[in-house]
Amino acid sequence: MYSIGQTAKLTGLSIDTLRYYEKIGLTKPPVRAKGRLRSYSEEDVRFLISLQCLKKTGLTLVEMKAFLMEGQCYANPYFPLSAEDRETIESRTSILAEHLARMEAQYAALASLMEQTKEKLEVYRELLAKEATKP
Amino acid sequence: MYSIGQTAKLTGLSIDTLRYYEKIGLTKPPVRAKGRLRSYSEEDVRFLISLQCLKKTGLTLVEMKAFLMEGQCYANPYFPLSAEDRETIESRTSILAEHLARMEAQYAALASLMEQTKEKLEVYRELLAKEATKP
DNA sequence: GGTTGACATGGAGTTGACTCCAGATTCTAA
DNA sequence: TTAGAATCTGGAGTCAACTCCATGTCAACC
């Protein structure tokens, strides 16, 4: 179990941010050591790290919250779904599918930008190379 | 030439955002029709669209501004560099290289997230398929 | 010739995501 | 036992990036 300070260091999030995420309900309140101090588990830490990955794909905190609530199983795809009814499964599927589509669009845009950037870099590098071999 | 309203529709940016970008110096002031009304060219529109692509790669407006100023050649890689001195070329090269590295990291993170999401989707779809074939 | 609609300006307000602060509590080391 | 460090709470402040507002100009249509 980690203190809030250790958790901040492990995840790269600030102490304030950890408390903020808890306040807005993005993370569940962690256990309290001695009934007072927040105490984060290994799993909590992994979860916080995966949150940052999701964030990088451009989701807002509110979207992430909705995403995680709807698909509780994000952490564990083998979450007991058999008890869920068909509609719930379909809803989760469509949320994931939409999110995937957005990520794919972003992926394609990134790829094209990277390609352009590489070409420009090449032009510069050639220029520098030519300069270097001048008399 | 397009009015600010038409430009907003074409680019997906709001009228206020177009004026805001101009105010902070991210875009150059467009020609004024009848000395009063902003009038955007095809090229202005293309530029605005490419700004949005850059933005999606996670650059802030300030970074984008610096990026575009430093490497004026972003729009045209064959910009007359011969007149520039070696240091300027090196500076542009390193800005582009750093930006490329960031994009590559983001690209890898996205790929891994997409992979995970696809796996989860697969699990759900199988569940739905099984349900469908039940007695 | 009056109303409508698009656009202008300067400045204020909003939103999301933190970040900081004051004052209190508790444990730890000198 | 007192000073320091880490944490607590509730609430205020900040920053980027818009977004809205009041008021004014102009051209066009009825």
C-alpha cells in the first residue's frame, strides 16, 4: 500500500490531482490507513496509470468517467457479464466501438502528420549534409 | 474568398475562435473586403484546417505558434533556406525532430490502447453471438 | 425608410483541469 | 516536548482556450 505522496511519484500525477480525481468521482475513494490517510493499492496505481493512457487518446475526464462506469470491465474483460442483460452488453459494445473509431481517426491523422514531418526533416538534413561537404 | 461565417462552416471552428486565433497572432489578419469584413482565401482555409491537425497531436496554441514561426517552411518545405544560416536550419531541424518524437510516442500509446480495446470488443461480440445462437 | 441579418469591436464570462492556500491533525525524530 | 514532515479538509485561485455580450456599422430586401 502506498501513501498519497508515494502514489503521486509512482504515477506522475500530483497529490492535488489525485484528490481532485477522487472528488469528481473518477477514482473510487481509496482505503484509509489509520482511518485517516489515503492508502493506494498496487491495483489503484495501475488504474491511475491506465487513466493517463486513456487521457492521451483525447478523452475528457467526464468521458473517461462515463467510459469506465459503463464498461466496468475495462480493467478486466472477463468481468461476470453473464449476469448482465443483453442491452447492457450492447451498450458497452457500442461505447467501445465508437471510442475505437475515434482512436482510429486520430491514429490516421497522426500517421499523416508524422509522414509530412519526416519529409520536412529529410529536406533539412540533406541541406545540412550538403553544407558539411562544401569546400 | 470566404466570409468569416463561411470560413467557420468550412473549418469547423467557430467565428469567435477565428477572431481569437487572429487576436493571439496564431493566424495572420485576413484581407478585409470593403475595408471592413474579414475575407479568407482558399489558402487561409487550408491553413486553418492544418492547424487543427497539429492541435490534435497535442500542441498548445503557443507551441503551434512557435512551431509555425520557426519553421515558416511548414507550408512549403522548399522555402528558400539557402539564405538562412546554419544555426537556423539546425534549430528548425531540432524542433521538428522533437515534435516527431512526441508524435511517435503518442502513436505507440494509441496503438496499444486500440489493441486492448479491440480485444475487449471481441469478448463482447462473442458473448452477443453466443446469446444469439441460444435455444 | 425601417427592419433584418451578417459582421465589427472591446471586454467580460465560462469551462475543464488542475493548483494553491489556510488551518488542523497526527506521527517521527532531535 | 517541541519542531518538522506528511497528510487532512474546504474552498479559492489560475491558466488555456474559448464563448458570450453589448453596442455599432453596413447592405439588402419589403
